[in-house]
Amino acid sequence: MTAHGTAPQRPLPELLRRVHMVGIGGAGMSGLARILLARGGQVSGSDAKNSRAILGLRTRGARVQIGHDPSALDQLPGGPTAVVTTYAAIPKTNPELVAARSRGVPVLLRPVVLAELMAGFRTLLIAGTHGKTSTTSMSVVALQHCGLDPSFAVGGELNESGTNANHGTGEVFVAEADESDGSLLEYRPDVVVVTNIEADHLDHFGTREAYVEVFDRFTECIADNGTLVVCLDDPGSAALAGRCHEALALRGVDVVGYGEGVHAALATDVPNVAVLQLYTPRIAGGAAQVRFAGQITGGEPETMPVSVTLPGKHMALNGIGAVLGCVRAGGELAEVLEGIAAFGGVHRRFEVRGVVGDVAVVDDYAHHPTEVRAVLTAARDVVTAAAREGKPAGRVIAVFQPHLYSRTVEFAHEFAAALDLADVVFVADVYGAREAPQPGVSGATISELLTVPGQFVADLSVLPSVVAGEVRPGDIVLTIGAGDITMQGPEIVTALAGRGDDPDARAGEPAG
């Protein structure tokens, strides 16, 4: 690891020195609070319920009230200089937001504040419909390995540090650019990695065209002489490169592509291409061996090996995207590759929750058909690789919870087709999150379309025992979804151990 100089402490702007955060326990909001506190700000907040994230913020000095009430605005002496929230989770009618407006206190959205906190840094942002959190997390660990000590804001907790955000001493800031409400247009990044683009969040955008357009506009936000890194295997992000590369070239912005084999090599409109040449999967707990070649540093083409610890070819490609982004952000190539190989994963991204005998229970945040397909393909790699090594030939068992009623209706057939990649499927009821239930829409909307053995299990309390009753030696069980299905993983481990398969069930240990 190379030592690098540190950046001077950046004072907070007056507006952000005393901040009240509505919904402070959310992944994005809690990370923002950590950075504000680390930079000397005073932070208060509120949330509907207590959580580990809130407990951590309290130990750092935040004042947090459980429940939403105008009195929460009075926790800081002198009152807040600004109120921060996110409309993805908090309605505009929230009593604290109403009170703030009546008092004349500015109400700011999270992306506006994050953009302000990134001012003065060299910024690396990861965008795309899928893979943002994993790619961002790999980038953070790689740059830490380079000694750059980046500041970061990620959508999930890094296993290395147990946190989703940090104010570093270095000059680089790494963050996810969430496109779900178009707010990524607040940012002015130096380097952008786009993993893929396909229709999502249509409840906000209305049409696929409007969703895609926000990425086109985002490329216009890249700083002059910056870099756009795109996955050329994905039709959406490849088309983005084709549409914007000439306009970007006029501002000195490089477009760098990556992808697999001939698909990437044929992308002649993009001058610099890193080509995935080799992907050798490993079972969970090992690493995929990846080799890619290309003009990584802008000089002669090079061939580089790297180990990617998360299973799945999509993760191998995300790893290459992270390498390219990190090098363009200032990391030394050799150290970046070492950092990617050392990456220990991220919470809820193919996270092993426990092992009972030869059965692994894995949890993943996938909540879009493409993400589900990628996760199940990776799981198939795991059981296939295990069988080659003489372990029991197992099956892939998917335990899926749909997220949002609107998404369930919009993508029911696509979800069923993706879940058909498993051998057995259990579908829980819809996790509505911010949406009210829709008559006639449930987990059965998807389970009825399956062609593989599957069933709808409406009652989560019986789900662990139902799943455990199906499991055989060598199987891999995946809890999949963005809702509270994640709580079922440990319960399934307990149910499996209760069958007597393995009295020493190992929580969190990888298979193999």
C-alpha cells in the first residue's frame, strides 16, 4: 500500500452546520449523517423505529427521536439551519417537514446535501440500474488499499468496515448516483461508471424513454476532461456511449468501455476497451479468477489478472468497471487490483447468512428481474463448481419477496422467467414499502406464472419451516428481495439446524 498526502479538513457551509434529518435511519440518510458529524456538524433526526444505524449515530453525537412530531425540530440548541429528507421514503406531508416550512427552515433533499459535501473532492460516481452498491463498494476498498483514504457514501454496509459512509482524509470521494428520482443530476462528477441501463422506477418516470433520458443528461454533468466508463455488454449503457461520446469528446471527456469478448471488442465507437478474457467461477467463500486486457491506463494494451470475491460473471464485470473507475480517479493499477482481490463483500449482496452441513443460506438485495436472474445464475455457478470438487450435487432454491405492488404488476412475467432459473421457488407476499396494497396483486401474481416447482407462501412465520422441509444436501438457499425477507435467512438456518442435519450450524460462514 502506498502512502499518500491528506487533504485539509473542509469546513461545512453555514447551511449544513446544524441539520435535522427526517428518516435518519435509512441507508442513504444515516450515511449522510455520519459524514456531517465527522466534519464537525451538529445532527438531530427522527425515524419511525429504532435501528442499529440509529444507535451508531447516537454514539457519534446525533440526537434522534423515534416517531415523527414537530417537536423533533427542537432537539438542537438554536434549532436546525436546514432539514434534510428523501421523498422516496418520507411524504411531503410529514409533520416535521410541514413545521419546518412554516418556520422558514430550508428543506433539502439528500442528493443536494451529498453534492455539497462532495464539493472540492475528486469524485468517482457509480450509476446504473443494477450493480451500483457492489461496484461502489469494490471501488472504495480498492482506493483504500491504494492509501487514498477516500470519503464515501454507499447504499450498503461494507463488510470490511461495517459502515456505509465515511469522511476520509484523502482527496477522492466515491458514491452511488441513484437515478430513481432523477436526483443524480445534482452531481458534478469527475469520473462516472455506468454498469447498465434498463427500464426501472417507472412509478416516477412514467416511460422507459424518460428513464433513459436521465442518464443522457447525467453525462452532461461530467466535468470537463473527466471520464465516462460504460459496460458495453449491456445494450442500454452501450447505447448511451454511442449517443454521447462525440459530445463528450468536445469537452475532453474520455469514454472507456468494458465487456466480455467479442461484444466489447466490436464496440469501435469507444476508443478504449477492457475485454473480459477469462472467468473461472469459485464456490462461495472463494474468488472468481478474471483476466482482462485493454488500455487500462491510457498507454499500450495490457493483460491483467484479478480475483473477484463475489460470485457471478456480472460481479466480474462490475469488478472490471471498478478497476477502470479507480485508476481514472487516481489509484495505482497494481494496488487497485490488489484491493479488488481483497474485497470482503457488502451487506445483502450474495451475503452468506449461514451454513448447515452442505447447505448454504445466502441473502441478496435483488429486486428487479435482471438482478434476480444474475443472482440465480451466480448461485448456479456455485453449486456447479461445488459438484466439480466432489461435493453433493445441489439445487438452487429461491425464496423471493416482491418489492412494491407497482413493480410486481409491471414485471410479473419477467420475474417469473428469472425465477425459473432456480430449481425450486417460494414466493412471499409483496413488500409494499411506500405503496398502498393493490387489490388482486400479491406474491401469487408471480408464483402462478412459474414453470418450475414453486408456491406462494403468504405467512412469513411459517416460511422457514416450509423451506427447510424442501432442502437437500448440497442445496443453496437464497432469500431475495429489498424488503424484510432478509430477516428470514437466519430463521431458515435455525430451521435447518433443528432438523438435525448439523448441530453445529455456522452462522455467516461461506460454503466450501
